[in-house]
Amino acid sequence: MSFTTSGYFNRSTGVFQFVTRETGDFVTIENPDDLQNPIVVPVQVRSPINLATEERYGMEFTTTFTPKRNWRLSWNLNAYQRNLKGDYTYVNSQDEEVVQNFDANNFSWFTRFSAKLPLPGKIDFQTNFFYRGPSQDAQSKSKGMLSSDLALSKDVLNDNASISLNVSDIFNTRKRMTETRTENVFTYSEFQWRQRQITLSFQYRFNQPQNQRDGNRDGRNGGGDDMEFEG
């Protein structure tokens, strides 16, 4: 078993943030509850702007446990305070100068857990879990997000082939849910890169050396690059 911890401090300038601003224009949409009285909605624009100075400091904890051969359990926790300072000035369609302040202080955290171990019947099992806690800035609040994946694989046909089952986003919860508030508008949005996916695959290896077979076996997992979605 191993355990490591560290503290860190980082200061960055020109940090980009997604800024939602009201343009000064309005559109009229149909009111399903009263067709005679349409709804007037302010037009908003959302785009990334390099505007903030960010200071981030926190602690990270990582532990790895290997109780026996081919078993590996690891857990990581990162907790940090994030302080943002910045102002953004723009002119809307009504030639009005608008100044928005984006100062925000927020405590957040994220954690990862992964396990790799053999099951009865010479089945390899691997799983990954990631959770990001709630966070907020001057305009938006993001809810916590859970991401989870698993993979099962087994060599067959005298170890010349393998069958793999991968499940990406087991609980179908890998979604960004955000609430954004401007002067006149409250917006709720959800973003999901892809829904839960289940993949069953068969791979046959022709004249492949044993060391390459072992390398391929170690590379199979259910997480993939999607585990970096939180970044």
C-alpha cells in the first residue's frame, strides 16, 4: 500500500471564462399558454473571454493498494479553493456600455476511484469512478457530476482471441448541469457528450507474441478518454 499527499498554489492571468451577456435585442416567441400574448425574450450571447486572474490552492491525496498479484485499487481526492477576479466591458446593440464583474470565490473538489482485478474463470475486471463536486462562478452554478465505467474481458481459443464487454457511463449521469443568471434571464442547461454505451467485441490475434498479448490485455478498459470529460 502507498499513500501520497501534496499541497499546491497556482496563479494564472488571462484565464478564459465563458461569459453570458445580454445584447440589448429582444425576440418574440409564441406563448403556448396564451397565444394572444407572445413572450418577449432578451437575446443572449455566450462565448469564452480571456478576462480573469485566478488563484487556486488546495491539497491532493492519492492511495494505491495492491493486496495480491494482479490486484490494483487506487483512490485520489483533490480539494481546492478557487478565487477569480476580473471585469468585462462591452457595448450592446443599444450603444449602451455594460460593465460586468466576474469576481468569485469558490471551494470545490473531485475524486477518482479505479479497480483492476481478476475474477473467477480468468476474467479480467476493471472499473473507474469519477465525481466532481458542485462549483460556481459569478454567473453560473454547476451541479455535481458522476462518471462511471467498467470493462470485462476474457481470453479464449487458447489465448489467441478475447471477448470484451465495455460499459461507458454506467448510470448515465455524465452530464453537465448548469444554472446561469444574468440581469434579466435565468437559464438552466444540460450537456451530455454521449449517453450510456454498451459494447461487446471479439478480437482474434494472428501470430502475435505473448508479450504483445499481455500488453493488449492491460490496455483494455471501460474508461477511455472520456474519463477526462471533467477537465
